[in-house]
Amino acid sequence: MTRLDLSGSHAQTQGMTERFTGNFTQQEPIPEAAIEAAVDIMRHGRLHRYNTAEGEVAEAARLEEEFAELVGAQYCLAVASGGYAMATALRAVGVQHGDKVLSNAFTLAPVPGAIAAVGAVPVFVGVTEDLTIDLDDLEDKLGAARVLLLSHMRGHICDMDRLMAMCNAAHVTVIEDCAHTMGAAWKGKPSGRFGTVGCYSCQTYKHINSGEGGLLVTDDPHVAARAIMLSGSYMLYERHRAAPPAHVFDDIKYDTPNISGRMDNLRAAILRPQLADLPAQVQRWNDRYRTLEDGLRDTPGLTVINRPQEETIVGSSIQFLLLDWAATAVREVIKRCAARGVELKWFGAPEPVAFTSRYDSWKYAPSKPMAASDRVLAGIVDMRVPLTFSLEDCALIARIIRGEVSAVYQATASG
């Protein structure tokens, strides 16, 4: 699929100092095929997924079929956002007001937000230096809840074989938050296909872009039927094609509330061409990720995150650790990199900043300190990797980070 390439060089030299001039929030343009499909929808005006002409299959229904086929799922539902997908999944598996739900301490606000949205209570599980859920801590806490909302935060996938064995033995239902792992896999099995439900995001900074949007997949016909009813199908559920047979709805259609959160045909039309292009986009992200990773490796004081061989990654962001650094030193690195055009986010800040927060930021979800996890969180530095960056850009960014981390580390050591 033809895309406009915005990934030219974003380098500038001031004296002997290199500076990056690119934009960390600039995504690629929407593909021409998606623009044309969206214009067609706007011309005929049938944006609502159930507003179709005779013999017409809605764009939303086609997207669901295509995504289900991509990940190998029986059923798929397109919804308004990734957060809505998670809340719908929690309701569909039976989470009730006051129930406890296990989830990652290292995640973004929509994950505990989805738990709170259904009136449930998050129970946070620690994070390892690989930035995955701490499976030893999870094992200790499995008796506290019957559902785990597992966040593959920033694209890092834990040992899914061990996790599923533990959860199955404890009769804990797993819902996967795959906002950062659409296109990723563990031992070749797509992210989102291990638990009962997989939830994905189509928000602007994710792997396919409709501004907002979400997808939910499952092989459980009863969970799928409840999710479809919850999303606002009224009694039009038979218009869903990646859905269970009509008789599955018989027992639930009068007892399941309509909490409207459907995806419209306009966003579905924008997403379908991008979905076809996803494998190529994943490779482009990973080329950029590996360039950054190679440039950062062996920097004094900086830990590159281990990525196991079993994991197929999507490198749309990169993280590294400044473990056991003083907060003032981390802030100095962030400041110095920003002065050279490199935008880094720090998960150790005491107050939430932009998208970045931590488990003890969410006062609606009481938590106890977790010393081992707090140590890791205090050292996590995060950076987006837009496809508008060239490989040369990524090499430059790595040189800037390496230089500034090294300078602060040496100054701290000598001080």
C-alpha cells in the first residue's frame, strides 16, 4: 500500500552539538485507500454501523471479520475505544460492583480506569526489570480475585505459558490489554489470544489509527454475545458477522444493558486498509527499535530492556532503565535530552505528567507500596518511536541519549 514518506532526516548541528528536530507526536498520514474509503462513507451518509442499504455489509462488520481472521479468533467486536473494550470485556465475563480485579502496577490510566468504570477494585501486581508483570507476585495474589486484566504495557509480553498455567490452575479469567501489542506475539501466537478476551486500541498513537477506536476478540460465544449486546446492538445483533449464532443471544438479550459504545463505519473504513498493511508497518517499527536499541547498548549507567526470543515485538516505543539513580540525576537527563530535541517520559515522577502515571497516582484505587516495583518504576524512561522517524533519525536520537546519560552518570560518579 502506498504511503507518503515523512521520514526524512531531522538532524541539525549547532557548533559541535547534534540536535534532533523531529516531532515525537507526528504520525504518518492516513493511507490514500483509507481516505478514499472514508470519503465514500461521507458521501452516502451511512456512518452508523446498522444504517446499511439493501444487500450492503457495514464497514464495521467487515473490519470485525478481517481482524478476527488476522489474529485467529472466532469472534470480534469493534467499539469506540480500547478503554471501552476493556470495560466491556470485564462486564462480559461477569465482573460485578465491588469485585477485585488483578492488574499491573506498571500500566497507563485507562487500565485501572476500566476496572473502576464497572465498580470493581484494582489489586496491583508488581513489575520486573523486564517491564513485565511480576509472575511471582501474581502467584502470591491469585487468591485475591477471579479476573486478571493483564496489560502488555509498552509492548512487553511476559512468559504467557507460565502465566496461563498459573491462572488456569487458580480458575482466574484472563483479559489481555493489547493496546501496545497489536501485531505482537508470544511463541508465534498473537497477543490477545491467550486469555478469554483480547482488547486492542486504534487510538492515534497505536498501531492502526482512527483517532479513537477499539477491538475485542474472544472464542467464547457467550462472552461475545454479551459484549455485542453491551456495545449497543439493540436487537440487531444478527447484523454482526464475526459473532456467535442468533440462538446464543436468547438467554441474555433481555438481561444485558445497552451501554452504547459502537464503532461507526467511518472509523472502520479508515482502519481496514491499515489493517492490511500492519505486517509491513510492524517491520518498519522494529527496524527503528533495533537501531535505537543498538545505539543505547553498553551506555554506562543505562540498562537496555531484555526482549526474550519467544517474543515477537512491535517496537512503537522504547524504554530503558536508569536503575538506582537519584531523582535529580534522572531529571537532569530528561532536561538535557529535551534541550537537544529528544522527548523522554519518566515513570518515576511523583506527579502524573501527560500520559505518564503510576499505580500510586490513582487515588480511586487504594494501594500499598511495593518496594521492588517502586525501584523499577523510579528508573523507567520511555520514548515514542513514530514511523515518521528515519533510521538515521533513530541513530541520532540514540547518540544524543547516550551522550547525555553518560555525561550525567560520570558527573554523578565523580561528585
